Amino acid sequence: MSDITATGRRLPDRLDNPVKSAVMSWESLLVLVALAIFLANSFASPYFLNAWSLSDLTFNFTEKGLIALAMALVIITGEIDLSVASIIALASTLMGLALQYGADTPTLVAVGVGVGVLCGAFNGFLVTGLKLPSIVVTIGTMSLFRGIAYIILGDQSFKGYPPSFSWFGQGYVWWVISFELVLFLVAAVVFYVLLHHTNFGRRVFAIGNNATAAQFSGVRVDRIKFVLFCLTGLMSGIAAVLLTARLGSTRPSIAEGFELDVVTMVVLGGVSILGGAGSIIGVVIAAFIIGLVTFGLGLLNVPGIVMTIFTGSLLIVVIALPILWKMWKERRA
Amino acid sequence: MNRLLKSRELWLAMAILAVLVLVTLRFPRFATPGNLLTIFNDTSILMMLALGQMAVILTRSIDLSVASNLALTGMLVALTNAAFPMIPVPLLIAGCVLVGATLGAFNGILVWKLNIPPIVVTLGTLTIFRGLAFVASGGTWVNAAQMSPDFIQLQRGVFLGLPVLSWFAIVVAVLVYILMTRTPWGRAFYAIGVNPTAAVYTGINVGRTKFLAFVLSGALAGLAGYLYVSKYVIASTESAGGYELTVIAACVIGGVSIAGGIGTVGGALLGALFLGLVNNALPVIGVSPFWQMAISGVAILLAVVLNATSERSKGRIILKKAEVAA
């Protein structure tokens, strides 16, 4: 199967790693990386090993992780959605606007989630209906969605969300287990089943490996891609609800740069950026790794921008290492 | 095909003219030669970056790290100037090009030798380069008082009626035009974009060609680093934050196909000028600058729809029979 995928690609520079065994070892590699960072954190800071610290840690990645789950599916089909952070901005802004008109908590959530789905559907329509490349479409809608947020808000902000709404971002289900974490884990299970144990998931992989062959074997390629863009919009809408509730205010610059973190999570999780390979477990572990790194460095008073050096290097090193190792093995053989 | 591309640029030029005419109808002073030259000068940095990005996109790659490269080289040159004001500015500029090219070469090596997809590599270096700019400066700014007068004034000097900054853009545009249309390298950029497999059979080293495109993009980003810092007379970690998307937008509006192999120097320049013109016109006609982002979003979407329709009409004729047969 890997032979077919290797020659059927449009791009010749694909990674040759999505062999099944490599995927298996990829996840174990990620677990090792996560454990190493966890141990390093425990030694580096006396404040790390504490139930509440670890609980705070999860807030670092749950919102991005929720989007990464859906983004993984989009990337497996060979597309990409760079507009997710701007969807958050627009959904959050419209929730704030609804609040000004006296919306109650259920309405606010409905607005946030609904706007997310609509934005995703718009992306999906442009990509599948008009047959445009998703990377350019979503760079365009990235400007458009956040641009609308700027038009509505300018340099103002919306505040005053009700406590029942704030619970979504700040509430705890039990002891130190936050609502955000529970939602992320539940979503992870749902996406795991969807991708690895349903016909739908199998079709997603089929599209990523060879969209033409999938089309000829009866897979409705465009419809599935459209659904996936809507799904990414939905998850971005949910993330908008959580993030707005956690921050308690909306500015047009909310969630700026999230899209790159989300893509980093997905790629770090072993999803091939060229499509056709990946697993939800890998993405979930990658989300934890990003959370561990940023939180651990935060405890050590490392500024946020320096942390990005670590996440950026992590992305390149974790992808480059297996390739270098393979090259080294081939040279010896 | 050539005629098709030319008509595309004509369309874009007409769109630019239309914006100009519309604004000028209400504000006659907008279209004075002085103001138009100002717009050109303000867009110079974007034009140079768009030309580098075009070379990369032609080879079916993408360089998301240009703005971070700009911020890092800009910060390094400003720090050097603040610490050693006696170093002549032309030497500093050469250093910028060298540093930028080295950063681009780092991207290129990872794409060439390790076969990592360009979007992953440059997503990583996007954060790394900007982070390094913070580390180099310790989070502080380099401001006008710390820069030498030569450093600030060089690009503001006027030569034959144009600021030196504009001349930088013109010279770069001419050089890239010659590279693209009159050299084997330029042809190789197009060849591997149109059909990488065929390019290999004609003896083109695909990996090395991509590497060269990244070096070119990096070198221009490095040059832009000095120009940006001395134009705005401040070097900070946030210089040109998010600018990589504006650069890509300029390319897309200019008709450069994200699928590779299609794009011209004139198109990329016009795409950049269009964005520069819109940004300059908005405050004049009294539209809040907060509209800018949404408008460029709509412009990108319209451009990509236009690109797709013109690209599609090329292949259709051959495929029609097959489609009927299927």
C-alpha cells in the first residue's frame, strides 16, 4: 500500500514514514518525549508536582487540542485550515455582541458554536464547491473572519459575561478535573472512534492516500471534505466558547497565532502534512507535550516568546530525527 | 499561456487603476505624483518579500518564515549598529543579506536533504527565528537614539527623484526578473513547479532548486530586515508580526499559483502594489483602518477564484474527451 501512495502523490517530496510500524513507534516515541519532559519539569521546579499545578497545566492545551482533533482529519485528507484562530475571534465577537442584546448563557453558547459551523461551512464551500486550494482559501478567510471582528470591535472589547457562562472555561467537574479537560477527553474518544473505527474514518484515509481512486470507488470526496471543514468550524466554535468564558472578555486579537500551534500539535502527533496517515492518539499525546512544555517553562519564568523556540525546535527535531536515523541506517546497510 | 498571464496582469493593473480613479474622484489630491511615489516607497519592502516568496511558491513550496527572518536580521543589524556605529552601513546591508540567506539556507537544507515538507519546516522556523530575535535583544527595543545617523538616513536619500528605498525595490525587481526569465535557474523554478517528475528527467536537481529558492527568499528577507528597521526607526521582536501572510496574499493576488509553476515578476509586484494602494487609500476615504484586514481577506478570496478559473481553462481541452468517456 505504501508503494501506491508514494507514486500517487502530487508532491514528490513526501515523507516516507507513514508505514504502519513507523506509526506505532511514533506514538511510543511521543510518550517517551512526554515522560522525559514531565520528569525534567518535576526536577526543574518544586511547584510542578502538585494536583492544582497539573490541573492548571491542562488549560494550556485543551482549547487548541479540541481544534487539533478535527484539524487532524482535515490534514489527513490532504487539506489544511489556517482560519481556525480567526473563527474563534469572530465567534467570540458575535457572542459578545449577542451579550449586548441581553442573550442568556444557552443562547451565547449556541451563537458561538453556530458561528463556528457557519464559518467552517463557508471554508468547505470554497474548497469543495469552487475547487479552490484550501491553503489559500483559509489564508483569505483568516483575514476575512478576524477582519469582521475588527470591524465590529475596533479597539474596544466586550466584557461582563454571566457566571453561568464563565463556568465553561473556569469550572471544575470534580476536584481538580476541569470541564475543559473532560470535554477534551470526551472529544478525543469520539474522534478516535470516528477516525479509526467507522467507515467515515476509513474514507478519510482513502481520500488522503489517493483522492481520485477514492472518488472512483464511490467515496463522496467533496462531501466528506465539506463535512470535515464544518467539523473544524464546530470545534473552533466550541473552543471560542471555552476561551471566551475562561478569559471573561473578547478582543479582536483573541487567540492570535492559535492556528500555528494547532497545526504544530497535529504534525507533532504524527499526522503526515501531505495527507493519508495519522492517528488521534498521537495528536492527543502531542497536545499534552505542548501543554507540558509551555507550562513547565512558564513555571521557570521563561518568557512566552522564548517558549516558541522550544515548540518550533520540537516540531522540526521530532520530525527530522526519524528521517536522520533512517538515513544513517541505510548508509550502514 | 503567455497571453493568458499577460491578460491577468492587465486585469490587476486595471483594478489598481480603478481604485485610484475612484479615490481620486472624491479626493483629487490622492493621485498626485508625490503621493503615488510615497505609496510605491511604502510598498517597496512588501514587493521585495513577495518576489522572494514567488520563487519559493513556484517550486511548490511555501516560506512562512520570511517575517520572522526579517525581524531577526533587523534586530541583529540594529544591535550591531548600536554597539559599533563606526561600521559602514553598506557593509551592514551586505551582512543582512548574508544572515538572511543563511537563515533561508537552513530552511532549504531541511527541505532538500531531509525531505521535510516546506510548510512544516517554515512553521517551525517561523517561531524559532522570532524567538531568537527576542533572545538576541533580551526583549528590549533598539530605538532611533541608539542608531547611527547614516543607518537611518541611507534609505531616505533621494537619487534621481526617488528615495533610495524605492531604488532598492527597483533593482531587486530587475535582478529577479532577469533571474526568472533569462537564466537556467529561473527556468528550473518554473519547471519543477509545473511538473517535478519531468524536471528530474531533464536533469534538474529538484531539491537543490528548492534550496536556492529558499536562499533567495531568505536573502531578500534579510535585506528587508535592514530596510524595515531603518524605515520605522525601531527594531523590536514584534517587527512585521504576521507579515508572512500579507506577503503570500500579495503573491496570490498577483496571480502566483499556490500549486506551483505559475507566476510572474510583474504579477507579484502588482499584487503587492494593490495591497499597498488599498492600505494607503482607506484612511484617505475615511474608512476606519480596522476594515483593512477584512478587505485584504476578500481580495485574496477574489484573486484565488480568478486564478483558479484561468488555470482551469488550460487543462480542460485535453481532459474533455476523457471526461466524456468516463
